[in-house]
Amino acid sequence: MRKILFPFLLLLAACNSGKPPVAEDTMAAVLVDLHLAEARAMQIPADSNAIPSGLGRNLDSLAVFYQSVLRHHDLDTASFRKALHWYTAHPEVLDSVYKKGIVRLEKIGGV
């Protein structure tokens, strides 16, 4: 009986991971800012001598924007990835985060 119960309890503990590592409101703000950074990076040509085509991303600028957004929200890459992993494992909560993000975008006129 113990051999069956122990793995079951471990699985149950793994599924019930408690609170998210980053609060929902903070995660919504971070995701909105990251999506806006992505859109901005699409507007910057990869080469300063090139004509902006809007067809690609300036990955150098995007990396700088991402780091700036994370710093603004007092996060580092590892903590953001941990939070993102938690939220993707809890899709119903992630859906709630994105709904909050849509509200944020509507307030700033982004939607």
C-alpha cells in the first residue's frame, strides 16, 4: 500500500504548486510591456542604413527592450521564466492574466 500511496502523494504535491511566483497583476503588466516592446522592435530596421520595411524584428533592440521591461518590474530573466512556466502550467490563471492585460491595453489605447 505504501508503494502506491507515496508516488500518488508526490504527484499530488507537484500538481498543487500553490501561488504563482509573480502576482497576476504584475505578470499582466510585464506581458503587456513585452508585447509592446515586440511591436516596437518590429518598427526598427536591423540595419540603421536600411529602409524600415516592418517585415522583421530588430533582435538587438528587442533584447535591450526585454531587459529594460524586466528591470522596470524588478524581475530577472530566471524569475520571469519561472513565472511564465508556472502560468503556462495553469492555463486558467494565464487566461485571467491576459484578460487583465487586455484591460491595461484598452486603458492606454492599444486595443
